[in-house]
Amino acid sequence: MLRILHQIFRTGIVTEPLSPEIEAEVQIVGSRLEDAVKKRFSRSLAIRQVDAGSCNGCELEIHAINNPIYNCERFGIKFTASPRFADMLLVTGPVSRNMEIALKRTYDATSSPKLVVALGDCGYNGGIFGENYASLGGVGKIIPVDVYVHGCPPTPTAILQGIAKVIGVRL
């Protein structure tokens, strides 16, 4: 254990900062998002992320908006494990046949108003998976979607912009 801690202290911080252009864009989107979240949701926006059958590329980008570089919590965005406490559903991937009922139940358990953001090309139309014996296609065929965020996978900035768009922030 001590050897691992010594290794961590010797290595130091290895995360590279964002380029100034991307950092400026994140700050602009984030400040507008923060103001809208405070007005509409009192203090914070609770998001329930649902993987409906993706390749996990979009999940990596969702984890990126949670990391210390993007730090979505500074804008009032928090992720929750329960759809009952969620203000928004963030759905990734094409809906697999095995996830259809679970996605509908999660949507039904989410409190009103139900905001839904579908991430990636797979969430839009099934992407490279399309519609086949295992996949039903895009999220919009199963539950109503408010905003689609395109990309394979979408960038963290695009995800933040999609969240801002669904709560009514003009960018």
C-alpha cells in the first residue's frame, strides 16, 4: 500500500489541461447552464444515465464530463442512481430487445416533467447497429426524446450543450 502511494506521489498529476479554445467554450456553456439549472431546478439537475445497449463509447464521454477537467458538478449537474429522483434521462445506445421494458419502466418512474436526451448516433437511429434481431433502433422509437446529441461518440462539450438545450438554454 505504501509503495503504491509513493508511486502516486512520484508520478504527480498527469492529466493534460484542455486547450484554451475548448476551455472557453466549456465555460460559456457551463455558466449559461448553471444559471438555467438554478432557476429551473432550484439548485441542481439530477440525471439518470441509462445504457440501452451501447458499445460504451458514449459512457466514456459521460464519465469525462464528470472528471476534474470538465467537472459538471460546478454547473449544478449531478448523476443519480434512481430514476425516481431524476429530473432527466440520458440514454445511450440503440435500444436492445432486452432493454426495451427496462427503459420504459425507467421512463415511467421518472418524475414529471420528463426530460430525455438521447446520446450518439446509436441513440438517434441505431447507428452502426441499426435495426436487427437484437436491436430495436433509436431511443425515439421506444420513449419520447426531447433532444438528440449527434456524434459517435459525442464530445463532452456537445453533451453539455445537449443538456443545456433540453432545459431551454440558448447557446
